[in-house]
Amino acid sequence: MIARHLIIHGRVQGVFYRDWTVETARRLGLTGWVRNRRDGTVEAVVQGEDEAVERFIEMAKDGPPRAGVKHIDAAPLPAGGFSHFEKQATA
């Protein structure tokens, strides 16, 4: 079990990126959360089996059809504390 803190840069707001993230993370069996940030990025914490987390990060580089991801900053976090994947309010 691993966890990653992600900051997704590019055209990621107003293109259903958060909804795509929730759907994709749940489909991969991940827990955590996603939210928009006032600086125009999307922030997420994803947690789960190593392979599923890495697969999510690869998929997130494309995101939904209207997104234009420039890059993703990913940092390790201690795993634990999440029971599902949810969308949070903008921070």
C-alpha cells in the first residue's frame, strides 16, 4: 500500500478533471480525495496498491478528453486513513 500527493498542472479546471479523477480512482480501487486549487491546478491524494497508484498517475497525464495536462508533481505520503475516494471543495 502506497500513497501519493499529486499536483496536476495545465488545463485541468472546467474540463471535468475532478469527476474523471473520482471515477478513475474508484475503478482502480484507490482511496483519497481530489480538489481544485485557486491557482488553477488540481490537487489529489491517491492511496492503494502500488501498481494501481502508478497506473492512475500514468492515466492522469491524459485525464478526460478536454484536459491538457502539462505535468504532474508527485510526492510520497504515509499510507492510511482513507476509506473511499471523494471530491472536496476548492482550496
